[in-house]
Amino acid sequence: MGKQAAGDGAGLGRWGWARRVLVGLCAVGLTVPAALAVVRLGGWDDGTSLAMPMVLLPYVAAGTLVALAVLLAVRSWWAAGVAGALAVLQLCWLAPRFVPDSGSVAADAPRLRVATSNTFKGQVDAAALVRLVREQRVDVLAVEEFWGTAPAALDRAGIAELLPYRQVRPGRDSALYSRLPLAPLDASAPEAARAQVAADVAVGGRTVRLTAVHTYYPLGDAGRWSRDFAGLRAAATGATRNAVFLGDFNATLDHAPMRELLATGLTDTHAELGRGVSPTWPEDNAGFPYLPPVIQIDHVLHGDALTAVSVAEHRLPGTDHRAVVAELAVTG
């Protein structure tokens, strides 16, 4: 009996030690989601280096759920309460992106198929990009990091046969190619809108304003990244109803500048269709041989005169971004 009691005591002692280790590890781990939650609530990533860790929020949220399960299993109620509060907050932010909007689209509503591709300093396989345009029946294509020999390569690949109209601006590394005639923005448009690579198209007798987006990346210059978003907000404010902003935003839906841009009256197509976490970067065929895409920074945003019908990501040789193709119905 004495030996059994001693053995039971040793077992309980080992379990107590293991429990303390697990609780300690979870407590340390929860400091990361707690810190990100504070940054997100305060918008402190706008124009600061805190923009970089913010891209990990969806993955950190998954870690919070794991910590919560462990803490409940070891009956550490106070720590489980903290983890539960963080999990609820994160789910409030993330869950809506996985729930498709319930709105229906009339079968006869005019459709506009748009695509965006960051060409990775013009190194994208031009023939593959033109093939994507043809197979996906793209009406308007936005391209970013579009410099050097890229325009000539795209011309040689036959882009003009599919999308004969184009809009470029000197000093900008983005461009719009279109099957439909592109009308430059007139003097009635805000100056901030006319400073963008933007144009109007007529779809079923209705005007849609398209803007090709490529913000600077926050790791390179967070202040410039923030100023680029300020320009986009100025271009969008009061003119979002029939607008489409598409391109490489170098931001996820958790970044404060992106959330402020959406607040002007824009909707993210992926989130609208319940696909709010659909990574587009870095693609594993352009310098990242071992990593699949892990963050979503390429987006198609639209105003309330349009409704998302479909969206998908596509691999293209030579670029570190996945192209995004979306079909929008003009319903307004």
C-alpha cells in the first residue's frame, strides 16, 4: 500500500509539473495574439513596422484556438478565459470573411470580368498571361511592376488582339488593358483619382470606373505605403458606387489602411464570396521554391453598384504573385 501511494504521489507530481509547463507555454504564446489584437484595435500598423507581423493574424488566430483547447484540457480556467476572450475577438474579425453574402444576381445583369497580375518586375511569362486572359475571357486586365521589356513582351504575345485598349501613366508601374474602350477620367473627377492609373468603361450602358493599384510595400517604407493608401482613399471617397480597385495592395484585410479604404464604401470580392483568406503571395515558382503562398495581398475591391459572382487565383510562370480573376455583375 505504501509503495502504491508513493507511486501515485510521484505520478501526480509529474502531472503537476507537466501541467505547469503547458500553462506557461500557452501563456507565453498568447502574448503574440494579444499584442496583435492591441495593434489592430489601435490601428498602430498604419505607417509603422508593425504592418509586417499583422499579416500573420489569421495564423495566430488558429494558434489561439489550439492554446484554448490545451488550457481547457488541463483545466487552467483563468488562462483559458484569456484565450477564449482573444479567440472571440479574432473570430469576430475573421469569421465574416468565410460567410458568403446572400445577395442574388439577376441572370441578365451585365457582367465584367477583371484580372490583376503583379508581373514581378516584368518577368512574368507574357504568353502565359495572354493565355490566361483568353481562357478566362477577361475584359479588363491590371498589371503591376510592369516595366522594362514587359510591355513589348506582352505585345509580342498578342495582348492587343484580346485587349486592344490600354491606359498608362508616366512614372507609374501599373497599367490597364481592356477589351472595352477606356475613357480617361475627366476634370470632374477628384485630382487624387486622376493621379491614379484609372479609366472609365461602359458595361451594359453603365459606367464603371477602374483603378489599377500598386502600393509600396511596408517593409521597404511603411510611411510611403501609408501615403499610397491615403491617395487611394482620397480617390475613392464619394466615388465608390461604380468603382473597381484591383491590383497588388501589399496589404491584407487586417491592415488599418486597407480597412479604412474599405470603409469608403468598397467591398473585397474574396470576402464577399466567403473566400476571405485566399493567399496570393509568395508564389513558389519565382524564387520561393519551398513555400506556398501564405498571405493575400492581391485584391479586387468594388462599390455597391457591382456584385461579385466569382473569384479565383491562378499561377503564372515567372512571377511571385498569383493572378486574381473576378467576375462582377453590374447591378446598380
